[in-house]
Amino acid sequence: MMRITHPSRRAVVGGIAAAALAAPQVRAQAGPVKIGFSISKTGPNAGGANVTTLPNYQLWLKETNDAGGLKLPGGQRRPIEFVEYDDRSQSEEAVRNIERLVNQDKVDLLLPPWGTAMNLAVAPSFNRGGFPHLASTFFVERQPELVKRWNNMFLFLDRPSTAITALTDLLATLKDKGLGNTVALASVQDQFGLELVSAARAGIARAGFQIVMDRQYPPGTQDLAPIVSEAARLKPDMFLAFSYPPDTLALTEQARIAGLNPKVFYTAVGTAFPLYKQRFGANAEGVMGIGGVDVTNPRIKDYIERHNRIVGREPDRWASTTTYSTLQVLSQAIERVGIDKAALVRDIAANSFDTILGPIKFVDNQRVDQWWVGQWQQGEFVALAPTKVGGTKAPIFPKPAWPTA
């Protein structure tokens, strides 16, 4: 059952709503493990949080409780109980929610919010409480410094410069196929966009490309037509946008309207979402974006099937698999050392974990070697780069032009 104690802010959930998702098949042997989180159910971040983060928390809750609960040392099982708050896409609210979860709700463990800025905001609170902070949607260039300051933080995404290197290396391989040198940039003015565009300026210069437009816009901007119209007038060879989901959709729609038809069209978070394919259909073909997965991998295929069946919709083709992997890491650490927070931090730092993305072993609390560039190909968002990770496809180049109205 779901018990709402404050309709606008708090929900205590045991099994996502037992009536809807069935009772556990194995009887747990002890009281629940109370796990809290603050998530953007409303506001500009809701699109990302409600695709990438919350569904995977729900999937993990359902599957774990149906198995009888979290497995602890000695084989004992305890069910999970969620305590969750809506942070309304506001960093200050997220911090207040975490403090309340720790000091009033007395949760046993915390799960992270969605997004770079939100994770950065709550990191000190996680650290003060000694909670493992398994961040799957957070990356900044100064990650090596942050994990030394907060040794409870484990980062599942590498640094922005790594993402940009994968992108520019891929673009450089297309020069011999007719890709020109001009680049138009657009980026959202929050931590995510600022980090990526800063790395991109340096990476684009190293690759020998020329930036002909470099425009930024505040989060939540409704009208992106002026940026796209300027890019269309300049006719760049590449349009690269370091965007969040609402702007990813808006930039693509405006590109179609304005006839912006570069040889490479790249948008960031949201490109890998099922909604992108639903919105643009066959017109998504050839669009590049951040992320990608190997959909031929049996583990990922099985994960997508379970997500569809249990959550009722598809996962995205990048950070959803990463988010689910964080929960697999947490489950395996709990099975070894229990709910003790300090022991969990030590265990996660020291050991390797078996996940749907393969083995994960942290190097200085950071995960390396992952897909950074994907592309819509024949109705699926596939990984393109870096090729050293394996499971990548050759890019479609140039991107097919948008059809004329």
C-alpha cells in the first residue's frame, strides 16, 4: 500500500503500491530497511528524473521486495521501504529534503537525486551522515578533487572532458568522409551545460574545428527559436547542444522548422529517451546524442524487457542502465556487509560488482570506460563511441536532412 502523509512532499512506499505490483513472493525475516531520496517530480528537472531515476528506483524496489527483500550477511532478508520527497527541481529544496530524511525520518540509507547540480548540492549532507553516495547522473571536471573531499561519493560517469574527447575523436574520423570544420554550439546555463561546453571549446579547438556560434540559455527557457535561427543562417557543418530534456526536444523541433540541416546534429540529455523517438519518429534517424547502449547485449536486453513489463514503459538508452547498475552495486555491498554505512563505503571502494553493464570496479571512487556518444539508427539509440568499450556501431553520416513541410 502507499501511504501519503503530505500530498505535496512526502510518500512512504512499500513495494511501489502492493495492490498494483503484487506482494513479495518470499517472506522477509525482519523489519524494513528505510531508504530515502529527494527527486524532481516537478519543475524543469522532472522530465529527466521521471525517465531515468525514479522508474529504476521503483523497478529495484519491486524486484527486491518480490524476492523477499535485501539480502544481508547470513542470508537474512529485509524489505525496502521508500521515503521520498519532491524537490521541485530546486537545489535548496533538495538539501532540506535530505536533511529531513536524515534527522527526522531517520532513514537507513539514501539514494541520490537526478542531475549534476542537484547531486552537487546534496553531497555535503550525504557526507556528513556518512551515507554512500552512488551518483549516476553527475559529472564535473573536478571529480578527482571531490572524491578526495567526500570519500563516500562514487561517480558512475567520468569527467566532461572524457565525454568531449569521445565526441571530438568520433567527429575527427568523419573529416575524410566530407565533414567540414564549422561548429555551432548551444548550452544550458547550469552546472551540466557549463561543464560540458567549457570542455567542448577546448576539445573542438584540439580537433581542428572552428566555432562559429556559441550561445547559452537559462534552464527552463521556453523559446529557443532565436538560437536555432542563428545557427540556420550560419549553416554550420555541426550543431552541438549540451542540453537537458525539455530543450533537447525544443531544439530538435525548431531545427526542423528552421531548416537547420548540418551534417552532424547532436543534442545531449533526452536524446536517448524513448520520448525522442516517439516525438520525431523516422526523423530521429541519424541524430547523435550523449550516451547509447549495446542493445544486442543479453543483459541489457533482459533489463529493457523487465523495465517495460514492470514499470510499463521503456527505459532511456543511457543513464537508465547506469542508474540501475548503482542499485545492483548497493545490493551486492549490502549482501556482504549489511546496512552499516561506513562498512558499505569501504566495501564499494574496494570491490568489483557484477552489473548489467558488466563488471564495475571503481578507480579512486570513479567509474571509467563507458559509452559517451550514441545515435538513432533504425528505431534504436545505439552506442557509437568510444569504440574501445565494445558494442558500438558505425555512425550514419551525414545525418539525413529533415523533410520539408
